[in-house]
Amino acid sequence: MIDVSGIEVPSQDDVQFDLRSLFLGAIRASLETLLEEEIRGLVGASRWARMGRKDHRNGSYLRGLVTSMGHLDVEVPRSRKNGSAGGVLGRYQRRSDEVDDAIVASYVNGISTRKMSKVTEALMGEKVGRSTVSRVTKSLEQRVDELRRAKLTDPVPYLYLDATFLDARWARRVENVAALVAYGVGTDGRRRLLAVTIGAQESEASWADLLAKLNERGLTGVKLVIADDHAGLKAAVRTQLPEARVQRCTVHLTRNALDKTPWRLRGRVGREVSNIFAAPTVNEARKRLEAFKTGLGEQVPEAAACVEGGFAAATQFYAFPSAHWRRIKTTNGLERLHGEVKRRIRSVGAFPDRASALRLITAVALETTSSWGQRIYLDMKLLKAEEDKRQAKAA
């Protein structure tokens, strides 16, 4: 029997270090083999061959490269006339593409530029500076540009509009600016992110600009716009989408009513107002509104007036299929998106400029909505069938 009492068992850290060193050595050997093949192509001959040369070797130099396994130094051969064999690594590149992808993904998911160096040091043994992170994350501009230029080839019957707010530096001062978000449900029943823009404020001009650009990209077929009660937004919709109805978000209307209600009555008022918009028909909803006004509403006249004033705008959904009502009478579909944006903004504080704010918000929005195309949100055949019935009655 072999005596193993004197053998020291390596720790997990030792094993991980040895494996990392082994993998780095393999990566270095593979890269240097590829670089050797590349220099042979530039020179036209192997290291000691004299026939058929196009150039001559001119030594080599060490070049640092950060990979997902850590930092390594690669020996890059040079030629006299054609320069170095850097095609495999990329000219001036100091990090592998997967490292840059990891930095971008970490940034989008909540790691600030200040904390990124700790993350890269822990994962790869190499710190990355804030300026490097800023340069790398500019690759998100491509996503912003793709979203801004994407053509809208299919009708969008339901269009959702909402805004969230953030701090960004503008003209040397930090200002509170509006991030305007638009998404729609197409005739295939799937949701799709349509636009994200940054405006000085949530105004008629900023919403009109967003809608005008959507029209330029081919927006058609909008029958219902679901949004909060914002005068500028409604004015912009009347100008840019004159044939569309505007559905006021019933959840926001309920919250507005509760703001005018004392704490002890908010539970009862909230239930009664929600019950109004849960009615099976618009006539029944009107009856429930009257019952609320003559009952509990007499104790909270300001809240009752708020609900009555917004009733017409908040009941536009009754003109559409009942199976769609739950999802077209509120902007709740944007709540998760706004929640992710706000969570990410907290780790940033104030953005250095509007462009960086737009890059990050667009990336977060695209990531949050990436699963939307995988499932049907609404059965749009019901809308088509209802429209056919109306046309048949009109004929």
C-alpha cells in the first residue's frame, strides 16, 4: 500500500491558477502559430528559406492582449516592408472581442464605469479604466442607429407611448430630461419596440418629433394610441395620427383620483374606480360611475370629478374586442421596461451627455423587450373580424 500521508493536496485556488496558466499558454501558442503563418505570407518564405522571398523578417515585439482567461503577452513577428503580422489580433486591439462584449453586457446590466475595473480584475486579472469602458460602450450606438432607421413594413393597430425621466448633462449643466418610448402591437399580434428618443422635456414638440419620424419610417394602421393624460402628447397625436383614438391609461387615472383622496378612504375609492373600468359595457361603466358619484364620491368630490373628467378618454377601449381590453386600457406593458431603465439609471447618476443616455436606455430597452417577438401578445384576428362586422353593417 502506498503511503500518501506526506503528499500535500493542492487547494482549489492552486488548481484554478494552474488551469488558468495552462489555458493562457495554449491561447498564446495558438495565436503565435497563426501569427507565424501570417508572417510567412507577408515574407513569402519560412524562417530560414532563401528562395521566393518577397520581404525579410525584422524581428518581433511583445504585444499585450486581455482575454477572458486573463492578460497575456504575445510575440508578434515583423517584416521590413510589410509591417507586422497583426491581422490575427487586429490592428491596435488590446482586448479580445469577447472581453469587449462582456464589458458592454455588464454595463447594460447595471455595472457603472467606475466599478467596471473591479469586475474585469476579478474575472480576468486585468483592470479596465473608465475611459476604456466609455469607448467600448460606444459600440451601442449601432443598436441606437438600427432602431432609429428600422423600416415599419406592417400596420401597427395599437401604439403605446410613455415617458420616463433621468438626469443628463446639457449645455454644461445637469438637466432632468425625458426619455420617450414607443412600442406597438402589429397585425401578427406581437409586440415590438419602435422608438426611444431623448427630449428636453415631455412636450408636444418632442412627441410630435417622435411620431413624425415613425411616420417617415412607414408607420401605418394605428387605430388606438394608449398613453397617459398628457396635453402635449394628445396634441401631437391629433396632428400626426389624426384618425387614431387615444385611450387614457385607466391605472394612471385611478392613481390621479387617489391623489385627491384621504389615506383612510383610498382602498375603497381604488376598488370602486377599478370596478367602473371592469364593466362589461360602456353603458354599464357609466352607471357605475354615477353610482360612485352619488355614493362614496360625495365624500371625495375632487376624486369623483377627476374620474368623471377622464371617463370618456379612459373608455375608448370598449370600441375594440373585449379579449383585448385588459391589455389596451393601460400602459402597464411598459412598466417593466421603465423599471429596468430606472434601476439601471440609479447606478449611473447623471449621464455625461444625452448621447450616452440614449445609448444605454436603448440597449436596456432592446434587451428587456428581446423576448417579445417569441410569443403572441394579442389575437389580432379578433380585431379584423370586428372591423369586418362593422363594414358589413355599414353596407
